Amino acid sequence: MNPSVIPGRGWRLPRHELALLVATVAVFVITGWLDPNHTYVTNWAESSEIILRNTALLGIIALGAAVVIIAGGIDLSAGSMVAASATTCALILMICSEPGDKRLVTVGPLGIATAIGGAMASGLLVGTLHTWLITSIRLPPFIATLATLVGLRSFARAMCLFVTKERWGSESQQINVNTPFFSWLKEHNVVITTGTFLVLAILTWLILSRTVLGRHLYALGGNEQAARLSGVRTDNVKWFAYCFGSLTSALAGIFLMADSSVAQPGTLARGYELNAIAAAVVGGCSLQGGVGTVPGTVLGALFLRLVIDAVSKLIKASADVYEGMIVGIIVALAVTLTQVGRFSRTGRTLFAGGRGLAAIPTIATFAGLLAMMSSGNVEAFQGRTGLVGTAVGMAVLAALAVVRWLEGRRTP
């Protein structure tokens, strides 16, 4: 475990977080400049609300993902957990409403409290299941959570079909939630969701930086065997990490259901698990475990949401097509940059040998093609897509060639 990453020094931003903050501001400024409608200026209030709401929802899940990653694990089931908890909440609301009420407006306070409690309990149960699969059955975390990634969503859909048929006499994979409390939650979703995210971030920071449990989480991720020999009850620490991750996803599921006024397990929060992991990794969490901070994760969530918002504003046609590619590139770049320091200390190089040489034109070609295709939907670059693609490709090629040349001079 690297002592420099143990968060015991307050909210002071280390170099990585500072660079991420600068990158976030740069994305904001560039998007505002290239956006033909200049939405960040002309409609700043609505834009701010959208960014805050989406950042808070992503950030809540990302905090759970960060704790799991710091503990040396991985949780691929966050998106399915969001869908399952939202479905659980909606189904309990249905059971507590009057038989003919398909909009769920007749649910009382006790029914609402039961529904929210049931949704959170589902997160605790799934986290416990993950821990049992990993610690008792000895499944790798990737396999255990991959199983629930697929299984939870299907289970939620089957549960939705069964309960709606039993309650209403006809199967449905969608439940409309117009309960007054959740309508009020939707009306004030920006303030409540953002406030909850900030409180949860502070709580997570306190756990990681000011408690024995936090030190054990870092120790577990840094070296599990050494932690066990030091007297750390590693299975209990894993239970906390995976339950915390599932509970944050369950909480996000409640907010997302309220925001959309519907529980639809087939499509709700699909792909959110990858964005949550991406936010944690971009924020500085190492997938090898033992490294990561809460401020970094918060900034990672904000940066990722700004990038996704920038894609939707600049590439108006088929923005969702490019969103996944751009997020993937950002994650790969973030992980690569975290490895550069280690490479310089160990003498390894990024572009060593024939494979490294072949990677340079490959990366440049993909960068040029992506720039050419995406710029075709940006008004500022209309009619100049070929020029933009060529310029980006050549710039990347030249930059990587310089890196390889510098590595060659450094290598004895």
C-alpha cells in the first residue's frame, strides 16, 4: 500500500485530482465554445441542473464502485442492481396500493417507507451474495458480479411480470410510479439528489480516511495476504465493500425511478456499471486495488458527465453511437497515464519492440477515423471532416513517434 494515497490529509487536491480539475474546466470551456447554440451561456440554469443531476446519480454509484475497487475487487452488476432496486421499490408500492390503482397514487406513508426499505434491503442482500460467492465459493469477483450483471436484470423482469399478473391480471414489464412522494422527489430531484451525493461523499471520505475500517480497505486492496497475516478480517472487510457498493446502487435506483416516474427493468440504468467504474478509474482508483480517493472519484464523475454532455451537445445526430467510444478512450487514457510513472521507475517503455512500433500507426489511424466521423456532426467542422481527421491522425502519429524516440534515448 502506498502511504501517499491514504486519504488522511483532508480534501487537499494531489497532482492527479488537480490535473483532472483542469481537464474538467477545459472540457467545459471547449464545449461552450464549439456548441453552436452556446447552451452553457444562453441556458445556463437548465444546463447546470442537468449536469448536477446526472453527475449526482453517476457519482452515487461511482462511490460504491470506488470502495470495491480500493478493496481490490470489482463490481460489474451496479447497473442491474439499480434496475432491480427500482423494480423492487415499485412492486412493493404496487402491493401497498389499492387493487385497481395502476398509477400507484394511493400508497400511504407506511407503504412508501416499506418500499424504500425493501429497495435498500435488496442491495444489502445482493452485496452479501457477492461476498459469499467470492469468499466461500472462491469465485473471482469478475465472474461473481458478471453473473449478477446478467441475472439480476432478468430476475427483476421476471419478478415484474409475475407480480403485475398476480395483482392486475395482466403481465407488464413497466410500472408507472406517480405516488405523490416520488412526484415530489422528481420535482426537487436536483437539490435532493445532489445533496445526497455530497453527504454520501463526505461519509465515504470519513470512513476511508478516519476509521480503522478505511485503513483495512486499503490494506486489503494493497496486499490481501499481508493484510490477513496482520490480523485483518479480510472476509468481513470484503462484505462491507460489496454491500456498500450494492447499497449505493440501490439508492441510485430509487432516485432514478423517481426521476423517470417509471420502473422498467429491461432498460433502466443499462450500462451504468461501466460508467461508474470509469468514473472511479478516471478519478485515480487503481484496478489493482489499494489506491483511490473520494475527491478523485467525485471529480471523475463530474468530468465523465461533462464529456458525455459535450458529446450530446456537439454531436447532435447519433450522439449515443460515439458516447461509448469516447468514454472507453478516456478510461484507457486515464489508466495509461497512471502507469507512466511506474514505467519510468521500472525502466519499462510504452512502445517497446515491434509491437510498440506497430501500435503507433494503429492508434493514429483510429484517432483520425474517430475525429473524421464525429466531426461530421459538429457544425463548426461541416465540410472539413477529411481535413480534421487527417490533422488529428497526423498529430497523434507525430506525438507518439516523439514519445518512442524519447524512450529510445532513455533506454540504455
